Amino acid sequence: MGLRFVGARALSALSTWGLKNVFRRPAANFPGKIALYADPALLAHLRPRLSAGSILVVGTNGKTTCTNLLADAAERAGMEVVCNRTGANLDSGVATALLHTKSANWGVFETDELWLAKILPFLQSNYVLLLNLFRDQLDRVGEIDHIQGSIVSALEKSPDTVLIYNADDPLCQAIADRCPNKTVAFGIGQDLGLDQNTVADAHICQQCSSLLEYDYRQYGQLGSYRCPRCGFSRAHLDYAAEHVVVDETGLSFGVQGTCALDHIAAPFSGVYMVYNLLAVYVAAQALGVSAGILNETIETFDPKNGRLQAYDIAGVPTLLNLAKNPTGFNQNLKLITQGEGKKVVAFFINDKEADGKDVSWLWDIDFQELFQIEGLVAFAGGARKHDMQVRLKYAGVESRLVESASEVLSHAASECPDARVYLIANYTALPAVKADLDRLAQANCSLDQIAQAHPVQPQPAPIPAPAANEEVRPLVIAHMFPDLLNLYGDGGNVTVLAQRLRRRGLPVSVVRVERPGDLDFSQADIVFLGGGPDREQRLASDGLLAMRDDLAAYVEDGGVALAICGGYQIAGSTWLMGDESVAGLSLLDVETKRAEGGSHNRLIGDVVLDTAWARTPVVGYENHAGRTYPAAGLAPFGTVRAQVGNGNNDADRADGAVYRNMLGTYLHGPLLSKNPEVADELLRRAYERRARLDGTGEVRLAEIDDAAELAANGFMRRRLGAL
């Protein structure tokens, strides 16, 4: 310890006093952060304050809820607990919590996935509780392989730590298989018969990169799985949830484990809460907390932190919840759709550093499920409200822009007083929404007062789509390997193309091409290639190479094709699989090479292009490690405007490549969501080729309302100074 530890404690005490008494701000992170500068081994020096030890809760979704609930249960059982309850989950937040306590039995700490490696080796915790792993903030934390490696490395440096993990998640199972630590597996031991979402995060075996097979799936990649090739599979469950019942009023399940069958019940809904409560049950058992005490804790649990927080504002039942990635959002949509009656929903999306700057993930969410709710009223808020509005539009849901939760409640008060209100916000948007709701609840306003204070424009009447033109043959859009090439919401480009046809009354057929033979390329009008993680791209590439001759003939005949990021690389002569150079399809005369510094040297950020494909500058987002070099004379898709973005490589200041009617680009977003002119140019070229091949008249694209799309485009260009 010595002088460093003494100095760290002094700095912490001084900064805590200043934050609380001078700046009137919470002291959740900064005291620990400044103390760690003074003593980098501070956490190890603070460890003796915990007489029994500590447990670290880690995972993409559910950390804050599980941490608080577990801490509450331990305290109810008579234990002294220190906990970072506000979700300050970096090493500074854990250090601050420990600095503010003199002694305790247990430390129960929420921990960021990548920061576990900076916390566990010092604390040498008794347990790590691993909840799940889903794609989240890909621009900040990278792909899941990187997170898995970091967690394994942390566990290797704390060999006595027991890993309690969700074995229903193959990504967590892979960590358990790789680490040398003792493990305890939990999961749901029955098929709940749930409808599945469009995108899941793990289709590929973590050991041999084959496609996984499932006996049943709960949601996302969670379920009972096995690899038919190498034997990788869900481990035997040490604790299994059985007799699971979930409805809009709550949930219940039994736990078959090392002791007699225990029963858990809760006034919460959602299968994801079954996983959360099962995880807490197993961790509570490890800490010596009985199921009876846990049930009492669950019954009174009300953290008031915006996670599943219920309000009654002037008689309007209102639910606030956090969702920050596709899986979390999809589970929230299940909560919204399962109940009866009128509903008002609002989604608040920010793109601050803690959220991730890239909002492409909105297109991996099944918002189309909301279309089935009769009389639904929807709103879009937050810094990226324009993108949210566009996403809802292409799910068939008309929405209005709002600045606050008060405006949403105003509508509910004036026009839908008998509706249930759902407010879903991502990470940095949540505090403002919660503060607004807290203020309304404390003010005890009437419905009339809320409506008068925040007048809302009437809901625009939806514009009915014209009847399908049966005289026109459906345009065929081939979506290549959609389950493998599904990163960054790129499949949204197919959604945009199809919906722009339907809004014009033009028929369309979307064909999912998942193996050679699924498509007769002579019937295709547009081919789409997205990007994916390395394992998925390699598997898709093998299938695409088997179709290479048909694809090449299609492109040479003027077939329209759009290839994004990984798909763009695969379409070239060579691309990168990790550090390995892999043969591509050679549809585009481009070559992708390794950057100096390897895969960690990525080009990430917003891009604005000038292009011949559109009068309005094109807006998108790039996130790629490879550097792509087009052959001399091959036209780029566009040139970087106002130095916003990189594109193909570090030097060219251009993005993408165009050959005949094939367009390759690094722009996510998806590309077409904020760039309707590019979408229509693809459609126009497809109909032009169709007319040439069929000897029929060319189909004209009628004008449609693109106000929302152009508003989203203009917002980003103004923000980036690229008007």
C-alpha cells in the first residue's frame, strides 16, 4: 500500500467533498478515477474491506437490474453490502464505491464487459456472473470475439474465481469452455415456443465455424444448441428454469438445481426477466441467500432507475425502460405487443459516446411488430429522432417527432386518455426522460394541465399505398445469405427498396438466398450483399464462390447489385479474414489489404459523399479495418465531402466502386435509409434492364414523400458541417 494508497484515499475524499458540497453533483466515478491515477493498484488495496469477498456482474443486457436486485437480497439476508448501484461500471465506479465504505461482507459490482480485465485481476472476486453477450456499440467495443477474449483473459488472471454463466448463450458457453476456472451453468430447461426475431447474434459454432443447430430457441441466440460437426453444445444445466409462465401481469418459474425445487415469482413480464431472475437466484445461492428471501426482495424491488419503472401520471399508466441494442429493443417490443387496449409508444435515441455513434442497429430491430397494434400512436425523440422516424416509417408505423416525455404524455392526456404509454430510451437518453416523468409525477398534474402545457400537433393521417399494379411483373430482390451477412443493420437496404416499391403500388418479391440453388439469377433484378463478422463472412464467401459464375454473368449483363462493407470486400479480388488474405468473387476490380497496425486500426465515423448517383450529398457511416484499393479507371461511388470520412482507404478521399450496374460501398446506416435518390437510382436501373431483356416498356417511378428521409440526411450534414 504505502504512500500511493494514502494519497489516493486523500484525493478521493477531497474530490467527493467537492462534488457533493460545491458542485452538487453525484460522486459515482470521479473520486475513484482520480484515486486510480495516484494508485493504479487501488482495487487490490481496497479488497480487504470486503470480509466475505465480491461478485462481479457482467453482460450486455440486464447488469444494473441484476446487480441491484442481488445487492438488495443480500442486505435483506442481513449482510453488509457495497454496490455501484447507479451503473458506474468502469474501474473508477467500483473504486469509488469501495472508497466510500469502510467495511462490508460482500461487494456486488456491475462491470462493463471490456473493463472486467481491469477490475477482476485486482479484486480476485469469488464469482463472476455472466448474463449474456449481444452486439452492442460496435463502433466503440468492436465485435463480440474481442469481448470474449477480454473476459477469458480476466478470468485466467483470477484462477479461484467461479464463473456463473448463462449456458443458453453459445457466446457465454464458449467463454466457459475456454477459461480454466470452475463454472456453474444456468438456463431455461424447456421450449417456450416463442416467435423468433429477424436477426440473431450467433449462428456459427464458436469452435469450428459451422452452423449451429437448435432443439429450441428462446430469443436472439439463446436456447438449446449444438454443433453437428464438432460437438460444441450447451453444457448440462446446474440450475434450470422449468414450468415457466410469462404473461402481461408477471412471471413465475421453478428452479431445478442442487437443492429441492425452488419457486420464483415476480410482477415483471418478459422472458428476458426470467433469465435475469434465474441469474440472480443462482448468484444469491452462492452468497448464501435463500429463495424465500429472494422472493421477498423481488416483490418489493423498485430501484426507480428507469429500468421497467412504472408511473401513474394523471391516471395514465406509463412504463419507462432502457433498451440499447437490437436484442433489448426486441424484448421491449414483446412487452408492448402482448397487452390489450390502446397504446402510445415513444422511442428516444441518442448517439453520444456511451451509446455508440452509429445507429445502424436500429434496422436490426423488428419494429414491424408494432404494425399489428390497432390505433397505435408512435413518437420519435432524442438526438437521432429523425433516424428513428425513418426506421419506423419503413416498418409501416407513422410517427411524430417530440423533444420530451412531456409531449408524449400530453398527447396521451388529450387524445388517448385510456391508453397505456410506453417510453423506451437508450443509455444517455434515459436520464432526461426519467427526470421529465419524475417531475410530472411529483407535480400531480391533471390531464388538462399536461395537455395545455405541451400542445401536440394532430397525428397525420397515414397515406394509403396504392393497389398493386398487377400488370407489372414483381421486381425480384435477392438478399444473399441474410442470416450470415447481417452486420450493422445492412439488411435494412432490402427493406427500403421493397417498401419504396410498395409505396408506389409496384409489386416486389424478396428472395432469401441461403445456399446455392436458391435463386435463378436470370430472374433476379437486384442482388444485395451485406457484411458480417469474420466467421460468418467466410462461410458466406464459400457459398458465394459456388455461385461465382452465375453472379459474374449477372453483373456483366447489367444486373443491378449493391454490396456493403464486407460484401463490398468479398466482391473484389481479395479480402481479409482476420490476418489472412482470402480470394474474392472478382466482380469488382478492387483489392482489400491489411492496414498498418492490423485489425485494431479501423476507419470509423460518419461519411458524407458527393456522387453522381444523387443530387443531395450522401450520408452514411463507416466501420472497417481493411483498406480497399480500386483499379485505375474504376469509378468510385463518391468523393468525400468537406473531409468528413475516409472511404476506401487512408489516402484516396473516395468511397466505393461502380462497375456497370454494380455498386460497392463502405457506407452503413443503412445506406439507402437517408439517401432515397440512391435507392431510386438502383430501382430505375433495374427496371431499365428489365425493359431491355423483356422487350417491354420501362416502368416509371412515381414521386413519393421523402420528407422524413431528407430530414434525417439534412440533420447529419448540418451536424457535420457538410451542407
